[in-house]
Amino acid sequence: MARSPFLIKIPSGLKPWEADNWRAVAEALKMALSTTNAVDSPTTGLSAVQGKVRVDQYDTTPEYLDQKIVEGSDIDFVKSNDGMGAKEIKANFKLVVSASEPTTITEGMLWFDTDARFGTPHTIGDGEADIDYELKFDGETNDGSLYWMEDEDYFKLVDDLLINSNEKIMFRDTAISINSADDGHLDLTADVSIDLNTAADTDLVINLAGTTNSGVLTWMEDEDYLKIGDGVLMDMAEEIFFRDTAVGINSANDGYLDLFADTGVRTSKAIRGTTSLFRRYYHVALGAANPGASGPTWVVAGSNTTGGWRLTNASWLLRGQADIHADWDGATDLTVSVNFMVNINNTGGLVTDTVDLRLNAYYKGVGDVATKTQAVEVATVVGQSPQYKQFKATFTIDWDALSNVVEVGDVISLILNLETDTSEVDDIVVTSMEFYYQTAHIGIESGDI
């Protein structure tokens, strides 16, 4: 094959991108041969020297382009008819250059003064290995670049990209896209699904960045669940469902949390209050050490009474027993309540008449030697009470009384008597006694007893 007379010799020792510039000039000359015949007026030339491109003035003699192409010499271009000094090569593409060279010249630069129109396809590069190609936009204030990353096999855009109006960026086909259908909105559209992916064995984190507060949503890869890093507010009575719409959680009414299920609600652990919302109750069985003429007497239940122990003397004692289990919160007082009825007709008495009861508490736990004790007196106003009217007296046992602190595990003996020296009504029937303390446990749990 004969050597082309228009082959430009590329100097040795050039950098790859400098050599590419020389090759581009040679290719342009080959194309120019097929479409350009002669120089018809004074013209300028394009020279390639060590990778730089510049424009030089040429003579006025009309000559054929091929007569001026000599290896290493200047290259003629046909002058345009606009009189502005622009020169062009007309081939499968159009290259427009200026009559003066740029203020600054970069090694290997091919410079366009105005529009450059290319045919299709137009190839940049010649397949040389390990070369990234850059399409650079050199503005007065801001610059931009588009790279073809050779080894990575993708385009890299190093500046912002503005998609006009509601135009789309589409993937695979027109059914998958990103756009802004309305101002202020970003729309992701897909005909099957929108998938969020991350690297293998990596948790997928979605950060919701607000001005004041932010939120985090994390898919825990190894754990196989979704973690919400902030609070979730369900609007009004909206529900969170499990399995189907018959099992869920919601707040049907303000101030309430509702758990609902079509079979049952189960827990794997005991339910407790965050504070001591509950009480552990004991109905204390009462007894007397010396019942009868020298002590309390038992009154059988009948039409006017539920039955109980009658007290008319300060020395008559009733005894009951309770204990403190591990469910006690360990920081609140204990309570004893006594139900009694007036056993005489006191309608002729004063409205301020009282029944005065005294409770002595004796308690100790495993390992204790000394018995701890507290005494509490309570005066209950019964006023002008008829016979058989029932009342309640409430006693408080101080949990942290000095030198008599109540502790979990303590067994408590409760001794009750009527203080006849201060009580205006000295004949009563004690019908029941209750003992209770505060707990966070909703029920008796393993280990409470």
C-alpha cells in the first residue's frame, strides 16, 4: 500500500495526549482532501509544534491544498466568505479556528473559537490504552470538564448537572427515570421497584437531614431487621399491623395505647410500670391470744354486721401478720387499713366524737437479731353515728424510720387495740384488716416471694 502524502510525522518523545493531538490533525487533513479543492484568497495556516496548535498568515497565491502539505510545514485552510478571518476545514466535520491564537496555550490543546460541528459518529481517541479523555469547557468565570475514564469504563462529570424543567434522566427504557415533575419535588419512577443497595455485609443507612433535627433509618444487614434511630409518631388513631390487620398497636383515643389481636396478646416477660403504679394487697387474718371475757370477743355475721372482733378495752389486742416481698419498690411507705363498725348508738354524741385505734408493727428479716418496731395512732371521726355504721382507719408505716428501716424480706406482726382513754366511742367491732405496699410489678413474678 502506498504511503499517504498527507501523513504527518509525529515527533518522538511526546506524551500520549500530545501524540493524540498530532493524530487528530492528520485525520482532519485526510478528510479535507475529499472536500476542499483550492485556496481562493489570503489565508492562515494551522501549525502543530510540540503539541501546540496555532494560526499563521499565509501568502495570497491561489494554490491547491495538497500542494502546501509538506511534512513539518504549515497547513493551509480555506478562508470563509464572512471577511472576519475565520478559517475552516470542510470534511465530515467542520472545524472553526480564530485568526489569532489563544492568550494562553496548553500543551496538546486544539482550540475552537466558536461552533464546532461534528458528523456522526465522531471518535475521540484511537484506542490507546490507559488514556482518560477530557472534554473541557473553559469559561471566563467557571470551567467544566467531562471525562471518559478508560480503566473504570464510565463517564465522570466533575461539575453540577442541571436538568431543565421536568425533563428526565432515564435508565434502560423510558419507564425508569429521575426527574422533577413539579417545582420543589424530586421524583423517582420505576415500573417494577426502586431498590436501595449497599456493599456486601454493610448496613444500609438512610440519613434524613433536617435543619434542626435529623433522623436515621438503618437496614441492619447481619441482624436482618430495620432500625429506626429516632421516634416514630403515628398520626391520630393510625395503626401498626403485624401479619394482618387483626393484630396491631394503635391509640384509639387520646391518652391510651391499645394492643389488639384476634386470638390473644402474649408476653414473654413480665410487664412492669415505669413507676410504682400497682399495689400488693394482703387481707390480714386477725386473731386474739385471749379471746372471751378477758379479751376480744367474736361477733358472728348477721343482719347488721359482717362479723368480726369486738373491742371495748384498751388491753384487748388483735394480731395479724404480713411480710415484704421482692416486688416492693423499696422506697415508699407501707399501709394498713382497718374496717370497723360502731357497736353502740352514738346519735346522742358529738359530731366530733372519734374512735382512736393504735397499731404496733414489729418486724425483722432473715439474719436480724433485734426486732424493729413502729407505733401509729389514728383517730377516726365517727360523730353522731348510729349503731352498726362502718368506718375505715388508715395507718402508715414509715419505710425509712430512723433505726427501724423496712427491708425486703421482713416479716411484720401487726398488733391492734382500741385506745379507750382518748376515744369517745369505746365499743366497736373490727371487721377486717388489709396491708399493702407499692410495686411496679403488674403481678407476682418469679422471685417475688
